[in-house]
Amino acid sequence: MTLQHTVSQGETLLRIARQYGFRTSNGLYLHPLNAEFRSLRPDPNQIYPGDVIAIPTKVEKFMPLKTDSKNSFMVRDEKEFFRLKLAYENGEQITGKRIVLNIAGQTIDTVIAEDGLIEVELTENETLTGQVDLYLNDEDTTPTKSFAIQVGHLDPIETLSGVQGRCNLLGFDCGKVDGINGSKTQTGVKAFQLAQQLQVDGIAGPITKRRLVDVYGA
């Protein structure tokens, strides 16, 4: 009987793979047992709580060795990165602003580059939560803005909870991220639609979801 893993909130495919002794996520993602999962999640970086992943039996590999000579082996590994892109909604210049990022036991104190991208290589098994502090004025000694971050806690855009999460993070209050299309969620979606000059109906249909991806990201 094939072992199966049910994805929990905050898990990544690479971390699940490592939990079962695989060094890369492809050991799970590309296995024939996970063909259905692969068709459901074409981007392995976006998996959803409740997804079921088959854990194949690991097969030992045997390699012929030369006697009386040096034998070299290369172990393929996969790195995990946290990427954060910062920009003002109105297009104002953010380059050169100070940012302090605390994540996975690391503290990065730097300035924002021209592309607004901050990239950090993550260490294994660290909790993927952290803090972002922005210093938008040169004279600031305390952060102008601070944000708590949780990696892997934003659901896919196809889900209502994914819509709620993105709207909340953009400042359009949908209330609790619970996948329920209540009055507060509809109000938040309407506010986003109004700001984006879309049809204002409070329904997170395909057009609204595409715009959320354009504005927030996948």
C-alpha cells in the first residue's frame, strides 16, 4: 500500500520531500504515482492544504566503482529561497530604502535594489515565519512600516481563501480567511474591484482573480 501525505497549511513540497528522505521536490512531483497531483498543481511551488501526495518507496541505487582509483560522487540538492518584491502602488521610487528582514533564524539588513527584489536562501527545518521592517525616511530610527510574514500560508488564487488573503494583504478587508463568502468578504472584493475599475459585484470571478494576480502576484 502506497504511503500518502496530506498537505497541511504552511508546508512546501521540498520540505515534504525531505521529511521522507528525498533531497529534491522532483523526487515526489515527477513520480508517476503523483500524475494526478501534478495535473492539479502545475506549479509545484503552489500546493494547497488537503492535497494528497503519494510517497514512493525509495529505491537503492548501485554504482560500479573502480578499484585502486579515486571515485567521485555528486549529490544533487535543491535550495529553497524566500523572495520578496517591494514597490509603491503609485510607482514612487523605493530604491535605496532600508529594509530589515528576519526570517528562518537570519537577519538581513540591507537597502532595496532597483528591481525591488529581496532574496534569501532558507536553511532546512527552520520555521518559515518572520518580520519585515521598512525604513522609508532617512531620518527614521524606528520602522516606518512593519509586517509579519508566514511563508506557505497564502492559498492558490483559485480558492476563495486565496482571494481573501490577497485582498487583505492589499488593504481590502475581507475579514477572516476562512473560504466563506460572507458580507465582509463581498465588501472587500467590491472595494478591490472599484479600485481596479472592474465591474463591482462582490463576486471573485475569473476577471477579478486575474487582476488580483496582476496586482499582488500568483
